[in-house]
Amino acid sequence: MQIEINSNRQASISPPDINWSGTETLTFNASDPEDNKGISSAVFTVKAVNDPPVVEGILDQTIYDYLRFEPIMMDNYVVDADNADHEISWSSIGQRNLIVSIKDRVAFISLADKHWIGYETIMFTATDPSGLEGSKMAMFTVEDSGFCYDLNNNGKIDLVDLVMMLQIFTGIDIQVMSDKQPGFDDLLLIMNRISR
């Protein structure tokens, strides 16, 4: 405990920090000009109160339509004075065109429709074992890069378009074998790596 006695003989008593709890016995000594003394003790108790988790610092992300969002390590963005990171559970709301999957306290953001362009604000909520919560919002944006085109004129961007674009931008003659055909997401990942 911290004690301060001012010039008006008023004692201010406070815990050493906002998260401290416990009991202490404080002894007060008084003396007069003739050196007569008096002593009295009192017990002071600070009861523990569970604090909610505090979530902060989750960054917005913006990507082009051929890239992927970076995973979010949720442990890096929560502080809880009473609970360890592994005791915190996570949830999210606000996603409609995006898919949020949180596994082992890592959030993965993906597109429900790989052709979608736009932005969404997602609220991430941390909940401690007692049910107290803390939340933070972050915006996730997918921009049209102009990189993906309907090169075969079939009304959509498909696997054939991606193969043609890879040939154009890498100069590599790509032959897709029918029995080993890569998926759309596989080629997006290749384009992602090439662009970096």
C-alpha cells in the first residue's frame, strides 16, 4: 500500500498499481510536542475484480484482387491482466463477402467470391473465461488491379485466363495437363508470389 499524509493530517491510501489486490495492516504513529505517543493499526483490503480484455492495434489491410490477406496473430492484439492468451476465445462479426476463420488464435481472411471487389469492416471480439469482452474493428479492402482480364471472352475470369496471364507476365510457356490441372486458387497463389 502507498500512504501519503498531507499538511492537514489527512492520510491518502492507495494500492501500488491498478491490478493489485490483497490485504495489508497499516500502523499509524502520532506524537505531541511533549513526545507523548499513540499507536493504532488498521487492516485495509483490496478485493480482486476481473478486468475485461483490451483489444487494440489490429491493422486494416488492403490487397489487390490477385493477392491474399495476411493472417492475423490475435495474441499480439489483446491484453488481459487476469488471463493468459490461451484462455481468451475469439469471434468476429461484420463479414458478408469475406470469410473469417480463427484457428488457434490466428485469423485467416479469405473471399467468399474470388471475383468480389470492395471492402468490409470486421469486428473482432476477445472473450475471457468469465464472459467479459473487448472488441476492435478493422477494415479489409480488395481493390481491382486491372490485372485479371477475361482473355478468352467467355464472360468470366477463369482458369484459362489465369494461365494466359501467367504466360504473358512471365514469358513461360505453360502447358496445363488434363490429369494434373492446377486449381484457380493454386494459380492465384503463383501470381501472388510472382508479384512480390
